Amino acid sequence: MKRLYWQLGGFLLLLFLPFFLVDYLWKNVFFLIFAIVWFSLISTILFKLVGNPLKDLANFVEEVQQEIPLKNRLITKREDIYGGIAKTVEMINGNHTKRFNSLRGRIEEIEALLTSMAEGVIATDITGRISLMNPVAIELLDLFSQQAEGEFPHKVFPHSELGDLFHQVYVKGYRVQKEIVWQGKKERVLELHLAPIKDELDNETKGVVAVIDDITKLRRLETMRKDFVANVSHELKTPLTSINGFAETLLDGAVTDPETAHKFLSIIKQESLRLSHLLDDLLELSRLESGKGELKKHNLDLVKIIEQIIVTAEVRLKEKEMEISQDIQVTSIKGDEN
């Protein structure tokens, strides 16, 4: 900087010194010619000494701005103010490049993570507009990324409470977990986890992020499990009721009639075996689900099987004052008897 000041001072001295030496020319017509020539000479020298480095510096900054490989760095080797500015620009550019590459690497990692996630992710920015959606979220909600990004959630999801949930979390700043039924191309049961994006410095909400999990299969399996438990309970209750009914009949005096006692005891034994078969069925079902079991199919006498079922239900039918008749067209089928 001092060198520049000395240069400018020297130029000013050279610029005006001749006029003190040629004072006698003030009244001479040659003064005008001398002034024009002198100022032209000084301007040329000044341009070469100051303009050329400025031009080189401007070209250098432009190359940095356009990310052109900096092959000619002669200006950075200068020891004057121009070289100092060029060195500073080069250092800033180097730091900027390192930070940009680091940031780009982190962005690529985040994008890879979001793409590989099994859950859907939606994020909004400080204005409340959607700024990010991963492919799973787009698929679950039957959207295109162009439809959603840059729009408010309540416009993207006009027929769902999802838009209101984003607004609540953004305004109130607390987490929300909710299960909704999404009516899209396919009806889905979605579990939503919404949380505010907080600024570490002032703790203000800068946006909202939502994680969406498709739990349709889980809810379907829960329903199947409940139905299965209800069916098993019914199936277990049926033979137990028969055994209890026939045992009570025997205790009430039917045991003295050999023919009746034999018939009822045979039914009790049959129902006991049926209970055993039900337990075996549960084990077999478990093996079938794991792919280790198989149905034992062979030709069955359907009439005989139906007659056994009617005999088993005879006591309960009488209690309900009901009768059952059979009209079987097909007498033989292939299947698993149990």
C-alpha cells in the first residue's frame, strides 16, 4: 500500500513540476501544445503502470468466477497491492472450493440416504413450502416431485389432514405422531411422524420434516391375527361344549343305559380326538407358514364326515330346538380330512 502511495505522489509531482519550470510560457501559444503532449505522455505511462495490472487483476477475478483453471498466476507473484488482492482472491477461492466440495459430498450422502430409506420423507422450508420429497414419499402419496416441491402442503394434499398437520407442527413447534388412512390409487394405512426443524442458535422453527411409514400390511396382519384367535377359540369351544354336554347327560343317569352310555362315550372320545387334532392343526399351520409343512390330501367319504359332524352337534341342536338334514350330491372329494 505504501508503495502505491509513493507511486501516486511521484506521478503528481511529475505531472505538475514542468509547469513551474515553464512559467514563462503561460503567455505563449506553445503552452497549450506542451500541456496536451505532456498530459498524453503522463497518461500513457500511468495507464501502463496502473491500468495493465488492473486489467490482469480483472481477468484473474473473472477466471476465478467462471471456474476456469488458473494457468497464468503471474499476478499473484507481484509484491504490490495488485498481487496482494490476487492472493486474497485465490485464497478465498480455494477455501470456497473446499467448502463447496465438502457440502456437495454431504448433499450426495443425504440424497443417497433418503433414496435408500424404506420410509417416505417430506420436508418444508421456512416459508412452509415443500422443499424435499424422497422417492418413497412420492410413491406412497401417488405424486410427482414437480407437483409438490415449492407448494404448500395443504395445496398438495387438499383432501387429507396431512396439510393441517404440517401447519400445526410449524406453528406450535411440537412433534406429532398420527395414523391416517390414505385414499389414493390403493388404500393405505400410513403412520406419520412430524417434527419441527429448529435453529440451533435461536431455537426458532425453520421448517417441518415428516417421516411416513406404510403399515398397511401390519394392520392387515393384526386383523388376521384377531380373526384367527376368534376362530381358534370357537373351534376349541365346540368340542369342549360337546364333551361337557354328553358328560352331564351321563351323570344325570344315562350311564345306566349301556347302549346310550356307549354312544355318548364314543362321542366324547371323538371330541377329545378332535381337540387333539385342533392342536395338531395349529402346529401344522405354523409349519405351513414357514414353508416346512404340506397338506395330506387323499380321497375322502364326504357322507361319513358330514354324519360325524351332525352327531357331534346333536346335543346343541336339541338345546336350540333345531334340526339338521343332509342332501349331498358329491359323495367323494380329495382333501385333508382333519
